[in-house]
Amino acid sequence: MAAPGPRRSVSVRSLSDGCESLEGAGSWDALEWTKNEPVTRPVSHVNLEFLLEAERVVEEGHGVVLVNTDKAGTLFGTLFVTNFRLLFLVVKIQSAPRQTDKSSSRRLLQIIGKDMRIIVFGFRPQTKQRRVIFDALSRCTNPARIWDLYAFTCGPSKFSNPNPKVRLLNEYFRLLGKGFHRASMSMIEDGSFALSNDLWRISDTNSNYTMCQSYPFALIVPKNISDEEVIQASTFRARCRIPVISWCHPGTGGVLARSSQPLVGLMMNMRSNADEKLVAELCTQLVDEKGSRRKLYIADARPRKNALANGAMGGGSESSSNYFQSEIVFFGIDNIHAMRESFARLRDYLDTHGAASSDGMSSFLRHGGWTWGGGNLSSMSASVSTLGDSGWLIHVQSVLAGSAWIAAHVALESASVLVHCSDGWDRTSQLVSLANLMLDPYYRTFTGFQALVEKDWLAFGHPFSDRVGMPSISGTSFELTRQSSTGSFSSSPMRQSSGSFTPQASNSSHAQNNYSPIFLQWVDCVSQLLRIYPFAFEFSSTFLVDFLDCVLSCRFGNFLCNSEKERQQCGVYEACGCLWAYLAYLRSSEGSPHAHYNLFYDPLKHNEPLLPPAAALAPTLWPQFHLRWACLSESQAGELDAECRNMAIKFSEMRKAKEAAEMKAKEYSVAMETLNAELRNEKQVSSSAMNLAKRASKESAAIKRAMQSLGCRVDFTSSGICTVDVESNPKETSQKLMHSPPRRESDGTLGRDDKSDLSLSITAVADDVVSGNPLGRVCETLCPLYTRDGGCRWPDAACAQLGSQHVGLTADFDAFDRLSINEEYFQSE
């Protein structure tokens, strides 16, 4: 089968009822097992085609059966354990046996993934294959060193990871209204990033992580608070996580701040002047005529009783009497252990009531179909209420409601809100980042979503290694316990015949570790907002699913370690690939029709804060994530998106075709206009030519009449040659012209005697003929109007010497009409 990019996370644990099971600690990737066609080549040669860069096979098992599959028949194949993922290559498909025959004679291995998937493999009895695969998975999911993870083995490849410190500073500049500044590594090295506006400033107090190891190197604090006061205030907060600004309203000046719990003690009588002054500075003056100060809400994410219980360990919550113009609010969100147990119950519910559960039996056939009541409505109601018993949707609703409350008070009341829980890196990160998402449309884009996650989750120290189950730089990891298993395989590790849930025996080990799906729950909340506001987000639900898979895959280094400091110490930015670069590469490879884009995104429709009312915050299961393994066909809520995407692609193609047709029509229109202009020019040229022809014809007729009046016979040929016949003796001719009157022709025109014994051929030439032409001098001797002293008897006439268009005799034809000839010319001798 093909080897796609990072897809799923696998974790490991052991199970005592009938099979060995893997769950719990892991940094594991894809369970790739969906190859349908049998392989005809030897497996030892086939598997190499599927390996990624620096991926190697650790162990392999042959003749393995995939127990829980919705495929018809039994899938036999080879199971590969690599240093990156788990691959199952189907070699043979047998006809469908009875459900019990799949596992009755085989040794079973159950693998539980953090992505809601439960896989069961059957191994041949009396072999050590199951033990070999189990031990290999145990080693790979719980490596001794963080540098043994695949993210470090494969390196950055083409998905290099620029230092996120630069991106954090750019986000700070944007929040302070200094977006025209661009951060750089040189700015970080020389400490010149400490910019400020009228109210807030960027502090470099924690540049070396000496004040707080889990905070970023740069913090936004009130401008009136000095670095010394910041350091003093840090001693009064758990893990030195002082109140700092996460987001500030550009118009009203209200802020959203975060911190950890104050160390007030059991009697709640401990105080800190520096801390109280720092918190008071969050209540800046309102922009109104009264000049009053804004309200401050201190939102404690914990239940009130949990906050009081923390007082016994030195923690606790603030007193409104000690903090200026403040009000304390408790959101009642449970801790990480409750979330872990809830997620496990949800996973077991989906496995129990899914199309094909981990025991390989359809939920419709189990116990006579009791999961759907078997005709008993009370049993059906009990199965549905089991989802509510998991508590997952209630927890999601609590986070959504708390975030909406925060966003509403900042946006509508122009108030400032300080959010904290116990350590300020789990529930606080959920509430603050989700409220940011509601308040700022920028965070609902691809670029803004990345900035939000890197700021409020990565930079502010959410312990991803502990929560996701990966090794950290300090060597912290989860224990992997194993118990021997004999007998048959139970339907599910937590399933009871009554359909209710009971805690697993292995959950006691969970209570001793810090694994919890906190970040997964936050992404679930984002998907709920995307469902409520489908036009407000640039990204789609498919993007969120792929994003989560990449986080859990351990292929990239962005979400390794527990803090910014640890990632810097491990050299993650230089040694590992970047998740964001990988997702951007996927989008750029296909363009806007890519599945990560939300086709319905309209930035103008929701360019204001999203303030969902309480009635709209009723969450549902996230089909694309929660149901994709248990109910494959029912999880295809993305099919509608896919269909819309296909329609959008077709629409885009039609629009491109329309634009091409419009461009072609425009070209034709321009060509037609050009042809029309040329036609008009041709008409003008033709008209000018006709006018010139008419004028030439008129000139020719006038010349002919003039020559005839001088006693010359003029013949014009079609080739433009003019023949003039004159008398041989110029003097006699001249005297004759002077004393002999012209005779009147039969047509009424005047003429001279056309008798002549000299014939001269005169050819018309252009006006630019040089006057020195010999023909010109001939003209002077032949012209009867030419006098010996060089004068002319017709002063208005024009001769060839002056540039006439005719060589020989020409005249100003307008002068002919005005010519007055002496009457003596017409008197008889």
C-alpha cells in the first residue's frame, strides 16, 4: 500500500483480558492497513517502496489477520513496525467466515490510537510473532531519548522550520499596532525588539528564560510596569507565570491577559503589591467623556472547590477586595485527568456502537442487536445516554461557553479579562486562544491560525510532550506495563454487557501520568465554531483533521517538548521539519480548490467578533474525526464539502472559459475596430484620389483648351503621353499668334491653325523634376509666349522652369478663366 504523509498517532498499553494491548505513551504514527488488493510480489521487496525518507523497518510479522475490519472476508497480510509508523500489507483475502472464526484460534494484539482508532491483529498460535511486534511497538512508542524520534531522524528535508521567535515578535508588533516593523534574528540577538505603544510594551525580562522557564522570551506587559516590578510579581504566581497580555482590542483598549494561579495560601491571606499593581494596570482608562476606568474580570477556569483545594498546596484564587475594580468568576472546567477519562469513555462508546468494533463484530449483531434496542426503546435510550455518560460533549460545551463569555465582555463591555487555572497552560490556553479566535477575524485565516497556535499554545508553554505522550528533554515519559494474557479476547477493554462504562484496570497508571487530550479538545471546539459559523473561517474541517494528525504523528518538530526553552535546547528548529510548511505545501500543490480551503469563506460577512449565544453552543460529535474509524460511511460529512468542491472546480473552469471567451470577443472587437478604422482610411484615400483625378482631368482639359487656343494640337494617350504639334518657324508662328485671330471651331471653342511640320512629344513628369532638364530649355524656345528678354506675355502663367507638373507648356488654369487677350489678336490682317 502507498505510504502517505503523517496520518495517525498510536499509543501503547497492556490489557489483561484475553489479549495483549497497546495504548498510553506513544509518539506513534499511522496504522496503515487499508490495502485491498492482494500483493503478488514478495513482501520483502514490496515494503521498500512504501518507506519514507530515513524510515526503516524494525520488525515484521507474517500471516497476520486484521480482526476488526468492515471488509468482506478475512484480510491476511504482513505487519510492519517501522521507526515512524505501523504498516499492514494485505497479501490474501479469504471469503467471509463466521465472526468468531477470525480470532478463535489466534493470539490477539489490540492497539489503541490517540485518534479514536482501535485495531486488533490476530497472530498464529505457538509463534513468537505477537511478542516480537509488541516489544517493537513498546520500544518505538516510548524511546529512551527524544532524539530517537522520527522527526529528528528524517531531518527538516524540504519543510524547513524558520525560527518561530521571529513569527511571535511579528504577531506582537501587529497587536501593538506596529505591523510595519518586521522582526529578524538580529533584532532578537541585540534585544532591539522592545517596542511599545501608548499602553503596552514588549519586555525582554525573560529573554534568557531566567524568570519563567515555561514562558516565551518576549512578553507584552503594561507600559507603566518596570522590569523590576515584573520580576517581583513573578514570585507570587505559580511557576512564575505572571499576568501578561495575550490580545488587546485595537479600538477600545480592552485586553485579554493570562497567568497562573496566585500563591495566596490556605487562608488566602498572602498578597503581593507588585502583582496587584500589575493586574491593576490592565484596567486602563476608558475612552469616554467621564474618564472612568474599565472593569476587570478575573476568570478562574477551575471549579470553585478545586480552587479552594489548591489553597492547601499554597495556591488558590484572588480576592476581589485586593484587586482594583475586579470581579472573580469561576468557569467550573474539570482538570486534565477528567478529560483523559472522558476521552477514553468516548472512544469506547464509539467502538461499542460503531459499524465494526474492535472484536470484529458488527454492533447490529452483538447481543442480538441490543445496541439499537432490539425493539426495546429503553435499551436504545440507554445506549444513546452512554454518549452523555462519557461527558466529552459537556466538557466541550464548558470550554465554548467560557470562551464566549470572555469574548463578549471584552467586545461589548470594553472590559479587560485575566484568565488562569492552576498552572495556566491547559484550560487557560484553551479559553484564551478560543476567545482570541472569536474576537479577531485574523485568527480565522490560515496565517492567523498558525500565529494563534504558536503564541498561546507553543510560546506560552503548553506541555505537549506530557499531554500528547512523547518523550521530553528531561526524559519524562510514560510507563508501559504489560500483563500476560490468556484465554479469549473480550469485546472491548471497557465494555460491559449492560452497555455502561467502568474504569479500566490500566487507568490507574493514567492517573500517575500527565497524558490528556487538551489540545485535541480545543481543536474540537474550533470545529464546533466552524459548524456554527461556516462562512467565518478560511480553513475547513478537513484541514483541522489533517492538522491534528500531523501534531500526533511525530514527523515534525513544532509540537515536541514542553516549552519554547526546551525546543531551543533540543535544536528542534534546525533539526526537524515544519508542520506549517508541510500543510502550506499541500495547499499550494493544488491551489484554492484544495480540501483545506473552506469554499464558503466570506471575510466580509464575519469581519466582526463572533459572539455565539448560549443556545447555539450545544456541541455534537465531530464526524470527520470522531466517526472516521467506527462509522466510516456515516463520518463522510466531508462528502458534501467534496461535492461542493467539485462544483466549485467546475464553476471555476466555466468562469475561466467565460473569461477566455470574453477575452477572445474583446480581441475580435478590437480587430473589428481596427478594420473599420482602416476601411475609413481607405475611403478617405479613395476620396482624395478621386478628387485628385477629377482635378487632374480638369487640368488636362484646361491645358488642352489653352494649347488649342495657341494653335497647337494636343493629343493625350492613355499612358499619359501628350503630343503637341506646332509650326516649324517659331518667329512666324509667334507673329501669327500675335496677329491672327483664332478661328472658332464647330463646337464653339476657339482654335488656331493646326498646320505644322514639326511634331514634338512631351511626357508628363513629377513636380520634383530638376529645372535644369534639357526639355525645359526646349520649352523656352518653343513657347510662343516666351520673349527674347526672358519675359512672358502671360504673366499669370506658370512654366516648367518654375516646377510645374508638366514639362513643356502648362498654365495656371484659374488664370485661363481670368485671361484677357488683346482684341488685336482676333482682328483680320
